[in-house]
Amino acid sequence: MKRLSVVLALLGALAPGLVAHADRLSVARAQPLVEVSHSVDVEIVDGVARYRVRRTFANNGTRPEEASLRIELAHGAAVTGLRIRARDRWYDGELMDAEEARAKYQELTGIGAWEVKDPALLQWVWADQVHLQVFPVLPGSVNTVEYTLTAPLEYRGGRYVLSYPRFDPAGGADTLQLAEPVLRVRPGHGDARTEIRVAGQRAAPDAPIVLKPAAPLAWIGEGEPDPSAGHVFSRLDIDRDEPVMAAKIKLEIDHTYSGDLRVALVTPDGQHLPVTAGSSDNNDIRGSFDVTLPPGSRAAGAWHLAVADHAGLDVGTLDAWSMTLSPERAGAAEIQAAASDLPRFIPDAPDGDGSGGHVLIEIEPPKIRTLDARLGRVVASAEHGFSRLELDAAPRLAELPRGASVVFVLDVSRSVDPELLAAQLRVVAAYLAHVPDAKVELVVFDRQARRVFGEFVNASVFPEALLLAQSGGKLAFGNGSALEEGLGLAAATLAERRGPTRIVALTDARLRSSFVPRVAARELASASRTAITHLVIPEDGYSAALRRDDGHVLAGIAAAQRGVLFTAVVPEADKALPAQMLGLVRPVTIDHFKVAGIDLSGAAEVPDSLREGVGYRAMIASADPTRRVVVSGKIWARTLHRVVEHNDSFDDATAAFVFSEDEHHALSPEEMRTVAYKGRAVSPVTSYLATEPGVRPSTEGLLELEGFGGLGLVGTGRGGGGAGSGSISITLPRLSDLLAEPVANCVRRHAAGVGWSVALKVETTGPEVVDVVVTRASHAALRECVVAAVWALELPGGFPERESHDLDFTGAVP
């Protein structure tokens, strides 16, 4: 669907090297052109990333040259602006129909009688590539061009995530020297303390960072990398050692053509097991995939997901993956793990050698109060349109309570065995690991409730106080399960406490049949107004986990006090236990998370719980794009309700992303044109043309042979020559036409008068004048001036190997 055969055939015939992964600089006249500067300024504006990319080219040759640059874009970026600098002034480019822009550029860079000026053309090649042509770069001079990229913001770990292509020193035989990109991040919010990371290293706002080449990517596991494919690995580790027989892999891969991709699971002993391959009918890969594991497989160790790209021109990212392992042992709990080293950018096919690639840019967002939301709406026609939804949960949904007074209510009824009591105490220890400044009291209950310490103790001395209480028999088991008594005593204990107050009640929930939850809820009424109550029911399991259960019969007790009922798996010696119990101390997820008002069936699945610092992204094709959505959820007991409406700024960005995310294929050319002009974006039907006012064909213009504008493809400049098979008809200018203006200047300079004449025989070999013989001249000074003009002439490429020219100039002053 994506790879139209006629396009592929043209790409293969005209530019077999086009799919190379890095920028490529070539020329039309074989002049020694180099890039001397490549600067990138990144800023966050209106919820999107704006890159201002400035590139300067220098000509060390003797003739004006055209810089022809194939550009690899930042992931997801669309080109939304172009400008050129001429004579210390900047001139903005105009977005116009691609054919019109190409024709004007060819006209403006052709042979003419005017002074040299500076047009630039920026054209679409693919969703992740554009082609820039700039003419002329004069000998001994430089030419600077600037283009703007608009890219969506990914959001991971409470940070915006962007990318930019690294410098690739390898290049190739068909490319000229490029400059190392120098990146500056200007967040547009915050101050010098705003956290910025480039390739994992902390960077200061506005500090220049040179994007050096990345180290080659190591191959993991059996076999060896395919040199014609790009690959990336993501890792997750499992501590539990258990024989396993199968794996279920859940994937979220964002890619502009999934048919390029092959996904494999790499076991801890290095075996590569196929997971899935992409489809020619879809862009992304999302869903769950079953993998049968080899006999003797064990869970413990480092598992990797390998994603390989086997064809050029399309790019993407591995956004998320998780794995569920099925143990061989009957009744054993499944083993679940999710990767955290994400997102991972998937190198395009020619990146198989590990060079080049993209650098990861992470930026602390501005202050987000609970949830940041953006909705874009684009109408292409009555039949086609697009909606884009972006949701970002705050990096921290709430802060830890400072100086809190916490009462833990422990179930010591006889239905609780010593192992379950130890599990309750592990919950207490994990909780206190997050609030070392807390004051703590224990309440235990069987048929009655009683305080353990009789006072609030510092969290720092809690372990010693607990040991003393246990040795004194204060946690002894008894009959009865009077949870309401324990809650009532905890509330009374907190009644006079100042500052944040918390009750965490733990129970096996094996209560008497006459137990009435609303009675227990009333017992909490005497607690301070700041008190929040959670109920926790420990469960068996192998991996630490905390799960909300609003459907439990006891859930209303906690909800009445702005809390939640949780079930908790708290295995012994699990290093992840404190992190998993953080949700008891402060809210870390938006639960029961829902989005209404938009059909998201074709997008990534909306999570039931959106964790803090995590985002959700969806681009939906729709005949009637959404104008507003309603986002709802629960943050502990608090209800979240947010109405999100589209706005003009994000509508424009969404229109640009239709092309950068390769979502335009169902559109007609006219529909693409409508969307492209809305987003001010380069597309298959639109290009940017920037010109200095008054620019016209010059005496230094290009011949058609020296460049080819179709699909943004040009000759390499190594030895000259254009694209194609040689069937293009080329009309070369006559030597007398090239000399017309220089001769006229000589006539004016020497006042030759009426009836002047100069006749010459000129011999050329290709682009070189090798001999000039004067056969007639009416004026000595005029003769010398004309001969000097012929010797100074720079011939365009395409002249025959050897040719003789008889020139006869006569007449009055032009």
C-alpha cells in the first residue's frame, strides 16, 4: 500500500543511494563544496517541538556551485519553514505547489543576463527525508540557509523526548564533507535548573553540544547482524528463577511502514526467537504475540527484544514492550516484567553498521497540574480528516507528605498466620521508606483494638520499637476480627495531630458475617480533617505489586476517607517492594482512566491506569474529526474530569504531522494540498521556495544537465552528470550567448562606436577554453578586452570533448 511500484522504480533508477541513512551533500559542477556549520536550536512551543536548523556551505572552488543536500529529519518531524540569508538579510520562503516550486527554481537558476542571486528549494522525499537545493554558492564565499522542523513531543518518565540525527563521518563515495551538528536546547520554560539530558548526559539550557557519532551498536545473542538492516535492542531483567515454557510479548512500535520490521525475543542464553513481522497494510505494530520457548528455558536473567528494519525510507520507535512468562510448574504464578529503557529509535536499514543514528533529547516539562492535554483537528475534505490526541500525566501527581502522622492498623486475629503478619509488617516498612520524617503508631485488632507503642515514635526508630513490642507480646494473635474497632482507635489517636495524617489498615478481610462496612466508616469520622485512610489486603505472589480494587465489599470504607482499598503482593526480599508500595504514600496513577468523545479503536489502547510521568498519543483518521473529548479517572478517591477542546495552534501542528507520521496515503493530491497548507508543511504536493527579491536567471546559472529536480534527486557531482538513463534531451547555450554580456561591457568601456567588430576562433575541450585566436579586430583595446573576457569564461558542463567555435561580434553599442 505504501510503496507504489512506480515510485520505487523511479527511486531505483534515479538514485540508488537515496536510502542511505545520513545526510548526503552533492554538487552539480564538481566544485569542492563543504558544509562549514550545522547548528540546531530546539524549543518547546505550544506543546510541540520546534527545531531551527541553520546550515552554511562554503565553495573552495573556482565556479559558482549548487549545494544539493539530502536531509534526514528528526523522528516525527515535518518541515514547516525555510529562509535564506543574502547580503546580511534574511528572506522567508514561500510554501507552494511542488511542481510550481520546482519549475520556478529551475527557471531562476538557469542561464540569464542578470546578477547572481540566491534561490533555495526544499522538497519532499519521504516521511523522514527532504531534499534541499541552494544556488549559487560563490567561489571563496559561503551560503547560509535555515529551515524549521515541527515535531510531536513524546513523553516518558516525566520528560519530553525528542531526537536529532547524529553526525555520520563515514559518508560514502557520493557525498561531500558535512559539519558536525551543534545542538542547543532552549526549553521555552523554566530556568537554568530545568533538567535537560542529551544522550543521557545532563546539559544546561542553551549550552552548545556537539552531536558526535554514536559508538557501534553491539550485537546480542546468536548469529550476527545483517549488514543490510538496521537493528536496536531493548532489555528487561527478571530475578525469579523458574523453568518457563512460553512467553507473551506485548508490543507498541510506532513506525511509518511496519512491513520493514522483524521482531525477535532474545533469551538470556542468546537464542533469537521470532515474535512477529510487520504488515504491508499497517504502519505500526501493536498487540500481544505468543512465543514458545525452547525446552529447558529459565526465567532469570537478561531478556532482550530485537527490532530490525530491513528496508530504507521509513523510520519509527519502539515505544513499549512487556513480557509475561508462563512457568512449567502447575499452579505457579505468571512472571511479568516491562522494559524501562524506552523509547528506542529504530535505525533505518542502512544503519546496520551501527554508525549514524539519532541522539535522544529529554527535557523537563513545564509545570503540569495533574494532566496536560492537547487535541488537534484537521479537515482534508468532507470524506477525510484527522484527530490527534496527546495526554501527559504530571511527573508527580502529588508530593510526599512531610512530617506526617501515620497510624498502621494491623490484623492480629487468629486467621492471620505469622507469615501473613510478616507481610503486613513488610508493607509498613516499605511505606516508611518513603517518609523517614514521619511519626508512627501501631494499632492492632482481634476482637478488640489496642495501641502498641502508646505514643508516636519517629520512623527512624520504628524497627527497634517494633522489636521491643514483639518481644513484649503486643502483637500476639487472638480471636475476633473487629476491623471497625481498629479503625475507630486509629481515628481517635489522630484526632489531635497536626499536619498530614494517614491511616493504613491491613487485614486478611476474613471478617464476621455480621460486619457492616458503613459502621466501620462511621468509626473513622473522628479522625482529623486531613486524614486519609487506605485499606490493604495482602495476597500471595512472587512479584511485588499494588492493585486497586474498588469492587471489593470493603472499598467504600476507604473511599469515605478519601482513600483506596488495595490488594498487595509483598514477597520477602523483593527489592522492588518499596517502589511498588509508593502508591500507598501518595497517588502515582490516574485509575479508571477513560477518554470519551473519540473513537480510538485504531490507535494504541488507552491504559486502565495512566501512571504519572507517562503519556498517551493517538492519531486517528476520521471523516468528522473530533472537536472535544472528555478525560476522566480517579486519583485515589478524587475524581478527575477534564474537557479538552481543539485549538488552532495544535490543529496546524497536527496537519504537519499527517505527513511526518506517514498518515497521508488515503488522501487525494487535492486533499494533501489542503492539509499541507494548513500545516505549512513540505509534503508530496508542496515545497518551499525561498528567493531574494528580484532574483532572475543569472550569467552563472545552471544548465538543465547539471541538476535534476524530480522527486528531490540530483546527480552526485562526482565527475558531473545528471540522473536518468541518458534519454534526456539537453540544449546547450551557444558560446556567443555566454559572451554576449562580457563583450557588451567591453564595447561600453572602450567607446568602440558604430561599426566595431571582433572575430575570434575559440577552441574548447569540455568545460575548458584552450585556445583563443583573433581573426579580425577594428579596435586594439576592444580586442584585448574581448580576448580577456573569453579567457575568463567559465563554461557549464556538457560541452563536447573538443570543439571549435567561430565567433563574430559586430555592431553598435548595445
